[in-house]
Amino acid sequence: MELTDTHAHLASRQLTGETESLLFRARAAGVTRIVSIGTEPLDSLCNVELAERHPGVYAAVGVHPCSVHEAGEDWLDRIRGLSMAPKVVALGEMGLDYFHPPQDGSEPDEWRALQRRFFETQLSLALERRLPVVIHQRESSADVLAIMRGVAGQLRAVFHCFTGTREEAEELISLGFHLSFTGVITYKNAGALADCAAALPLDRLMLETDSPYLAPVPLRGSRNEPANVRHTAAFLAGRRGISLEELARATSDTAEKFFQFNGES
């Protein structure tokens, strides 16, 4: 069995010094590939270096909407340069976040406008580099969708940690996008979301941990790590009425085609 964790933050300070043990436990759980996600230029560099050192680890590079205030004036040149590294498989995570307050003390409208500029610039870079994108949206789905409609059919995009409605999911899929689900679907109050994940086509669905956040049941409340994607996979397999092995194979195949780990289309 081969599972893929399509979204983890291996360079997070919460995981400092534990890469070897985390990857050992991931392999023991059947997780053979991990995409480690960047949130700003320095963090993205750390993820590229992790990917270069560890088989089965790949990197995404980009600026998270909550990190735009700390990206630096040369952020675009730095992200463009990092995007050329051999094991970079996506740009991101990028998007809009209206949940968290402005990190630089600016007014909310200015904060949102700055996020939007970073988001649209990174989408343009993705088109230039022909790389897929990892999308973050939090309390901003309408604005994110309006922007993403403009690039539908031009690039591959995955909406990570999807927590929206079935109707929203179906619209995103109709536009050609992918959805990725975390351990949130295992939570007691996430019945509708779990039903949504159980109903979607497997060729548009991926799994992630968002480590070190959002640990699935039975580990909810603890620090998350890539090995725990197996719990989410087992839960979803049960909801879909298929074996864990079948779900692992299908979601990993989808991740392979989306990220093109081996250069395949």
C-alpha cells in the first residue's frame, strides 16, 4: 500500500529536528510520498532543501496569504528561482485568508488587497512556470472562486483542506480543479463534509495531513504528522465502502497525475 500526504509543513518550527523520525514513521504507515508546503521564501527554501535530502519528499514554494507582510521586496524573484529546483512540484500555498486579522496592523481592506496582489502574482508565475498551485481559502471562498474562474482550464489547482459544501465542491470540480481533505473529515461534527468527500470522484480527490495541524481522530488535539494520513484514509475508505488499499491507490494515482512527481502528465 502506498499513501501520499499531499500537504504537510515539514519545515514548521513545531517539527524542527524531527524530520528523520517523522519520515520513518510515515514510511512505516505506508506513506511513500509527501509534499512539503512553503509559506514564505525562507520557509520555501527550507522545504526545497528537505526535498533534496530525502527520497519521497517533494516541495511546493510560495507565499501564504497570512505571510505576505514578511515576504520581502524580492519575494517574487526568490520564489521564481526556487520553483526551478528539480523536486519542486507546485507553487503554494497561496490564496486569501479573511479569518486572521492583519498581521502588519493595516486596515482589513488594505490587508485583503495585499493578499490579492500576492495571490494573482503567484498565479501568473504558475502559468509562466507551468506548475500546479495549492490554494488556501478561509472565509474567502467567494473571492477565491472569482479569481480562480479566470484561470480555469489554464492550470491545475488543488483546494487544500477543503471544508466547503457539496455544491461548492461540485462547482470546483466542474471547473477542472481538485480537492484535498484533512483529518477534519473524521471529526464528529463534520458529517456533511465527510459525506461530501465520500461522494466525489476519486480522480479529483487527494488526502493530506496539513501537519503539524488538524490531527485526525483518534489523535485529535495532538500534533499532527504525515503518518497520520493513514487514519484519514481508513476513515474515508469506510465511508465510501471500499478497502483502504483501494483508496490509497486511487488517491495516490490522482496525486501522481496532479503533481507529476516523475514528470508524467
